[in-house]
Amino acid sequence: MNRKKLVAITICAALTFSSALATAQTDSLPVGRCVNMGNHLEPPQEGDWGRKIADNDFQIIAAAGFDTIRLPVRWSAHADENSPYTIRKSFMNRVKHVVFLAREAGLNVILDDHHYEELYKEPAKHAPRLAGLWTQIAAAFANEPTEHLWFEIENEPHDQLTHKNLLATLQPALAAIRETNPDRPVIIGGELWSGIKSLATLPLPDDPHIVPTFHYYDPFPFTHQGATWVDNPPPLGKKYGGEEDQKALEDDVQKIRDYIARTGKTPFMGEFGAIDAIPVAERVQYQKAVRTAFDAVGIGMCAWAYTNTFPLYDSRTKKWLPGMLDAMGLKDN
């Protein structure tokens, strides 16, 4: 082969590889400051775990300076068991109303499927139903602007839903979404509850509009001390902020730098926070330490949660907990 032809082929191959790499890259979502509407629409029924979403909640959140809300929804509790897995109209209308209120307040919305417990136990069996649910969800929100509403196929894969079968389980749902939402950002998190370590081996589909996510509740003995829903919960009294905690946090921030450098994709933190069994001042210290550390890599962060279990806002006093907005990098009230 002559030298000119070899050079031409080499250049062509390089350009093709460069183009493919560019296609594979996903700019970071403008998640910014974000709060989860936790324990509202993901219980079996809204209100089972505390309160219902009030119409003025999103005005309160937007006025505080948040950019985005993440809306966890247990779609599987409100749909038929058999194909086409019809979601009850009253529930779909409720979710539509909530999304409308959030968007009217100027907030971005991350709409996810949450607590599909049967899927975690038997992924292959329930993958068709997950796809059926997303067929309906995607069609219902197809007219929302892609720059302000994003889908998250499944919250915190765990149990039998691992990286070995994650793509096989989620791909039918992604295909269903793409039928009506060809370029909407779709979020995927990894195994073992989407902890930060899952990013190292997180498989992603060949789709230019996929965004990786992770959740951050480290160290677990601090953030979940006394959690009644955890088997053998960590005992109360754990403190945060020592040298070991600081070193672990620095190492975790480096994991995100390494992931971005390796993949060209910028993940965001879909959940973080600490349980309300911990004194507020200590929770604020933790929240601020995590937020400040990860701000250094420019990722969006969604606190868990607005009013329940790991609350930032007290719905009884109608006030943000002291220091919480500052911890999130916002102007405190």
C-alpha cells in the first residue's frame, strides 16, 4: 500500500473514531441545585408515608433557588399486571398535574420509576412490564421540552438486577421511550443501589442521549443511623467530619474525575443526604461537606429529600431547616 493511501486511510479512520467518540459523549445535564420529592409518589399510595404534594410546594422550592426536582414515582403500583400494563388514568393525571406545577414554577423535572420491587427480584420476568409502563409514560410527556424534563428508567438497581443483566432489562424500556422521545435525555444508574462505586463498571447502551447517575450516602453508618427500614440499622451516635471521612470524600470526588476522563460523560448525583435522627446541625455539616466537595467537579446534585425522612424543609413550620439552604449553596432564609 502506498504511503499517501495509508495516510488517507489513517486520517479517515481517526475522523471516524473521533466522530463516534463525540456521538458517545453526553454533556452534563443542567441539574444544578436539585431536591427529591421523596416519599410522596413512590409509596404504594400517595400519603402513605407522610404527606401529599401540595400545589404550592414547587413555588416554595423555586423561590429558594433550586433549579430541578426529582420526582420518584412507583408506577408499578398503579398499573395492570398483564399486557399492555395500563396505568390507571387517575394516577397518570395526578403525575401530570404534579409535573405541570413544577414546570409552571420554572423547575426542571427528573421523572423516574421507583420501588419496582418485583423487577429487582425477577428482572427478566418484569422487563416487558417495565417497557409497557415506559411506553405510556413516554407518550404522556412527549410534548414536554427535552431541555427541562428527563426520564430515569429505574431507581437504584439491586438484588437480582445487576450489571450483568442491566442492559438486557432496561433496553426494551429505552426502545419504548425512543419511539416517542427520540432525543430526550434518559438517565441510568448502576447496581448495588447506584452507589458511587457502581460507576466503575456501569454498562450504558449505545445511545447519545444517555446520562449516568449515582447516589451518595457515604458513610452509611452516619447517614442511615437508626433507619427503621434497614436490616440491622447502624446505631445512633455516629459523628461525621474526621480525617478518615475527609479522605474518603476526597477519594470519591476523584472517582468522578476519573469517570469523566475515561468516558467523556458527566454523571450527576441523584440522591444524597442524612437521616433526621441526626441533629440538624450535624446533618447540615454533612450536606455542606458533600455538596462543596462535589461542586469541584461541576456536577448537579439532588438532595434527599424535600420534607420526609431526610428533610430539608419543615412542612409544619413552613420553613427550611436552619442552615440547609446554605448547605446546598443557596441563600439561607
